[in-house]
Amino acid sequence: MDKPTNVLSFPSGGPMTLNSEPVSLGDIVICAPVIRREAAEQGKVARAHWAHMVVHGVLHLLGYDHESERDAVVMEKLEAKLLASQGFPDPYQLKESARR
């Protein structure tokens, strides 16, 4: 992508086996100016948009993607479920209601 983006994930490439020790999945880089702009444009609370980008980035580190429509639906549903468990609204519902 030849422009600023909201979140990038860089998998560590190491094994993701879990035991009693923490496992590093990789790194996530979030662009604050893009997050601020997107939140304002989409009518989202900035804190909720930040939470969404963290969840989105971690899911990428876990191997999820949104390259196909099917994969996007799976990832978006999981994002919404994880965000709801933390008290945040479904970011995709907000996007749909903004289109109307």
C-alpha cells in the first residue's frame, strides 16, 4: 500500500504453541493520525476505534485475514464479538448505519 494505513501487523514467524510462558506473536503498528481521521470521518468514538485496530491487528497476527469475502465475514464477526466482550460497539454496524 502506497499510502498511510491504520494498522500493520508483523508476525514474529515463531511457533504459536502456548505453555506457561508468554508467546510473542509479533508486532502491531497503529498510525495515530489515521485513527483520529477515520474515527472523525466514521462518527466513531476514538477509544472504540483504537480498540478495534488493536483487535484487528492481533487477529492478523493469529492468521486471520480479509482477502476474500468469506474470510472478511469470519474476521469481522470475530472482531465484533471480541469488542463486545470489552464493552465496545460493533464497528461494522456503525459503518453500515453511516452509509444510510
